[in-house]
Amino acid sequence: MGAASQMMLKRSAQQRYASWWREYINIWVISGYSIMVLSLLINLWAIHIGVLAQEVSIIECINYLLIPLGAWWIFKEPITRRKMVAIGIIIVGVIVFFL
């Protein structure tokens, strides 16, 4: 959900608007932020019903992989060596955190 919302916000940022307020009040921005809030509420609910916060954070860390992949697939952004190294560091950090 987080990756989808980021793709919507990026789509909005790539467009030109006639007025400054249309940059912030449009279907892409409203949808993107709505999905982010929904994701937050689902995470809070999952923690409330007994899912460990560590398990929820693993799922959220997947966004750091999905967002660059989505940008590559949808927006044709290159995945540079620097991005790959950063993603690798995040994955190693998550693994170390859960050992």
C-alpha cells in the first residue's frame, strides 16, 4: 500500500498545474495520502490485535524495495548502483535487527 501511494504522489508531482493549489488538491495527491492513512490504520490495528511490531516493520521495510521497483516499472526510472547499494544496506539492517 505504501508503494502504491508513493507512485500516486510521484505521478502528481510530474504533472504541471494551472494554479499552485491544484498541485496539492488533485485526485493523485488525495488518493495517495488516503492510501497512506489507510495503511497506517491497518498497521495500528494489526499491532492492536497482537501482531508484533517487529513483524509489521518487516512488511513496511518491503516498501524500500517496492518503491524503486515501481518507479522503474511505471516511470522508467533507472535503478542505479547507488540505489541498489542503499536497498542492500536496508535489507542487511532489517536482518541484523531481527537476529
